Amino acid sequence: MFTLNGNFQYIDWSHAPVEPEPYEHFGTLKTYIINPGITIGLTEYLNFEYNQILGVRSMHFGPEEESIHHDTETSLTDYENDKGFKQAIGGLLGDARFKIRYLYKNAGMKEGSRVFFGLGISVPSKNVLTESPFLVSAEDFPEDNEDWTGEHRHFSLSDGSYKGLVELQLFKKRSTNPVFYGLVGNVEVPLSESKYEFMPGVSYSCNISVLYSNKKYNSEKNFNLIPIGFPLGLSFVGLTEASWHGVQTPNSKSQILVPSIGAIWKLGEGNISMSLQKPIFISGVIGSDDDPLNNKANAFEIVFGYRRNLGYMIPWL
């Protein structure tokens, strides 16, 4: 099976003045992610999945001022100072993910339950930050980064760390609406620091979803503007605290609630989907009493997907 998932995220952000820049900082951050993947059935109960993240993050900095904290830039380029020090290595590639999924229970085309367990590993790309964006005082600079002058970027396509992946999927099929409802849980645990001594936090998520079938859909048409179904979802996403050089970062721990609504269309032998998501910050630096910079952020996401069963049998499997 071939899949292609995409995500567009728009964040409007701001925070109070920070030394040595006594003016309000504000701007936008846009993220464009494409995630192609292939799933291969190894046996009747096991399959192998490979996904590759490709993307671009772009920052627009609002104030017409020079800043060591922010700049108008994209993740495609290196962030390099006059001394040749690269605080960020740019590029198009994000992490690659490899996963083995076990089918514990499957009702097939009939009504009933479907249960999957998954284990895997996330392999980082080279498009990472090479130094902490939170060290702005010269006395805090690591000794092995003598050419760094404090200029920095906050975003990259990878955090440079290998991670273990754990997944659980529970689905129930019915003959009446909602025809599908389910729960998907994921945990990503970093296995080591990056080569630049960044340790990401543990990432965890839980998604509850339902799918309503559209009774007015006409299956005789190859492409019908009327969707075949309408998925609704609610995700809870959390991240524990990260660290640079063993020092905890000030804004890494967070919990977010993400409601979503979308539609699915039949396209030839495959299906396409699109949904709108609105992240809601539950906890973290933004909006908390422990936020001296009065950080603010508003975000929305557009997610699209394509899925097709290739119908190809690998002879040696």
C-alpha cells in the first residue's frame, strides 16, 4: 500500500522584549510537510512500514529590526554567521521511520474489531540545530563552539536523535453510523542525545476518531465531489522536557488538544482526504504564569492524505 500524507501548519506568534533587544518580537511560522510511505505485508499477521518526512519551515519576522533571536528565513538554508559557524544545517529531509506492525485481531470486511501493535525506530536526518538557541550570553557558550556569536535559529526538520516507536491501534467497524470508531496511541522515546548534545523529550499522543458514512454517495462515478465519508477526531499530544548540554530548555514541555473535522473522497483505485485542525494549548510556557516573556501563539493546520492499495504480490514473500 502506498500512502502520501501532507500537513500545512500556520502559527502566528509574539513575545515581550528580550535582552539585548528592547522591543516586542512577533511574526509567523509556516510549516509544509509531505510524508510519503510504503507498507509491505510480510505475512498474514505482520507488515513493514517505511515513511520519509520531507518539508520546509519558513519564518517571517515582523519588526524591522536586526535580531540575534529571529530572522526571516527558511529551513532549506544553513544558519551561518560571519565566522563560518553553522548553528543550523538546512535541507529538505526530515526523519525516516521504520515500523513493524502486528495484526492481533481483524474482523476482515465484517463488523467487528481490529487491533494492531507496532514497534519501530525513527532515524534522524542531518538537518538539525547544532547549538542551543537559548544561550545568548557569551559566558554560557560551550568551549568547543568558540566561533559562535549568539545568532541562532529555533527550528529545524529533525532534532538529530534516534527514537524508539511504540504504537497501539484499536478500531471497531459497524453497519450503522458511525461506521468506524477507534483509538490510536503513539509514544516516541529518544534513545540517545544528538551528536550536538541535544536530548529531546518523550513524545506521546492519543487520538480518538469516528467515521460517518455518506449515504448520498454515488459509487458509480469515478470521481464524485460528494465525499464518501466524514471523519471527526480529537487528539491529545504531549511532550516532556528536552535539554541542551544537560540543561533543560525553557519551552519544550507541553500538552496540546487538537480537534479535527474532514472529508474523504474516492479517486480511482485510491482515496484522498482532507481535514482541518485547530491546536489548543493546554499547558506549557505559552499562556502560563511561569512565562516572563508573555508568549502568545495562534495556530491552525490543514492535513491531506492519499492512500492506495497497489495490489502487487511480492513473489519471494
